[in-house]
Amino acid sequence: MRRPGRHLLLLAAAACIAGCAAGVPPAQTQLEVRAVQTRTFDTADTKLVMKAMFNVLQDDGYVVKNAVVDLGLITAAKETDLAPGRSDPASGEVFVGPGWGLATYRKTEVRDFTGNVSEFGRQTKVRVSFQRKVLDNRGGVLNVERIDDPKFYQDFFSRMDKSVYLQSERL
């Protein structure tokens, strides 16, 4: 004799397991992260590639904070004021902070950039990383996260390709 309850129970358990697994993206290994963050350019001129990187960063609104040409290191940051009106408590973005009961809210997003340019035989290897930090109206850190979206890096390296070409053609 068949028991319909047993099949329903198995079906419900399978649905729960599938639902839980589908909602959590698999963690990237360090090797996968590095592959997304790294690109090789067909020139041995590391200074040209660094200059191209400077140009892309400046075009994107970053301020270069530090550059060490001998090490191929560049650090930069970009600050963005979050949508005007976010300071309005009616916007729903208000957090009540400790102390005098004054409201705090998301005020600024800071994107930090680190780039490493190095010789790689007859080519130049570039590895970059981006980090996103959200600050409140008092300068307190609300959130910090690494940007690891492959499309974000593809777009950056696409602009780098164009900039390397322009640099090499002296345009």
C-alpha cells in the first residue's frame, strides 16, 4: 500500500534543500578572485601601463593617493556623496546613533583602489582590487566590503585596454 504522506515529505525536504542552496552563491577561492583581478597587457613598458592606469582612474573620478613607480604600486580613492535628501529622516535611511539621540544616516561611499603593475616577460601584468566603504554623516564606518563582481573588473580592464592603446599611440 502506498503512503502519500511519505512522498510529500520527501518532496518538501528536496524543495527546502534546493531553495537554501540556490540562495547562497558559492564562495570564490583566492585563485578565482586573483584571476578576476588580474590582466596581462602585450607590452613590456610598465611605465606606459601605469600611466594608462592613472588616466583611467582619473577619468573615473578617483584621486591618486600614492604611486611608487619602482614597485608598480598605485593607490587611489573616490568619494561619492550618497543621494541628496538621504539626510531627510523621512527617506527611511536614518539610523539612531548612541549618545544624544541625534540621527545618523548614510552619507558617503568611498571606493578604495590598489593596483600593482609588474613586468611579465615581454608583457606587463596588472592586478587591481577595489573596496567599497559606506560612512555615516559623522564619519563612522557603516559597511566595508570587497568588490568582487567580475563584470566590474571586466569594465575596468576594458577601459585600461583603450588607455594603453591611446598611451602607446601618444594620443
